[in-house]
Amino acid sequence: ASAIRPKTPMGAISITLFIPFPKCKMFSYGYIQQGMIMASAILYSRFSSSQQSSGDSLRRQLEAAQKFCSLHGLELSETTFQDLGISGWKDVKRDGLERLIEAVESGAIPNDSYILVEHTDRLSRQGWQAVSDLVKRLVDTGCSFVTIDNGVIYNKETFKNFTGAIPILIAADLAVMESEKKSERLRAVKTNKRNNRVIQGNQPFWITV
């Protein structure tokens, strides 16, 4: 439907258009303003251990995504992809991430969507090459990829240049170094316990304690 607006200059007609697109506001002044439809954002969440399921990690990741969307005029989708209690360092199957990539590449997720992660190591802790490959698969579809902690938005154009990819490559490298250090500390603790354990009780005669 259309309506003639009053008080227009002589010889001019101003038309208000009511266009029945979902989640659109009223368009006016005789042309359709771009950017009125909010782009969709999809959150990918992950934490490493089952103990974190009773903690604050998932809530924190969701709240970070909500704040980012509010700041940038995005609509956070109710559809989320999650890998809960699954390491991002070990080479294990992550169903949530695989479903996300499949949905993006198949077009089930529109190619103007934003894929959000709290920070780089939620995507992977397997180093810069693994992260680079994953991000490239996402942005090559036309989607944008966002690391919320530093607010960096990657797309097909920015990610094909090394300078544009530097922030996430550095973050990915730091993440794998951190995981290696944690693993080394854990091995040292286990070795120390094994070397200093006390054997109690009566032992067979051929074992010297």
C-alpha cells in the first residue's frame, strides 16, 4: 500500500512505502534505505572439559555475543552450534563445528551472516594453519567471521591478504603455545607424583621397597 504524504513541495510527491518484509521497519521518502534489515549472527561455543559445564563459560560466551550484536546492529540467532567438554587442541571430532561448516557451505546459513566466537581458541587450538583453513572455509562462502574479544571482523576480502589475517594468526599461535605449556605442566605433575608415591602394605618377597 502507499500513502500520499502532506506538506510536500509544489510539484513533488513524497511516498511512504510499507513493505511486508520480515523484521523490516517502515521505508519512507520514496526510496528503500539499505541496512534496515538486521543481518543474522550465529554463535559457535566451545569449552574443553566436562567440569566447565557447571561453570560460567557458556553464559559468558553467550553474553559476549549478545553485547557484540547489540553494538553492531546484528540479530543473534537462536540457532547455536556447540562443542561442550571437547578439547580444541586434540585432534578429535567436533560435531558442532562440523555442522556449522556444513550449514554455511550448503547455504542453510545465509552467506551474509556473521559467525561469532568468543576468541580464537574457541575455534581451534591446533595452530595458525588449522585456524586459517577453518576461517577461510567460512568466509569463502560470503559469511563474515568475528572474534568477539578484540572485535575483529574477517571477510573474504580482508582474509585473503596476510596483513588482514595477522591478528587471528598470532592469536592462534599463542593459543597452541599455551596448550603445549599446559600439557607440559600436567606431564610434570604426573611424573612427580609417580616418582614420589609411597607403596604401602606388605609386598611380595621379590619386591624391594
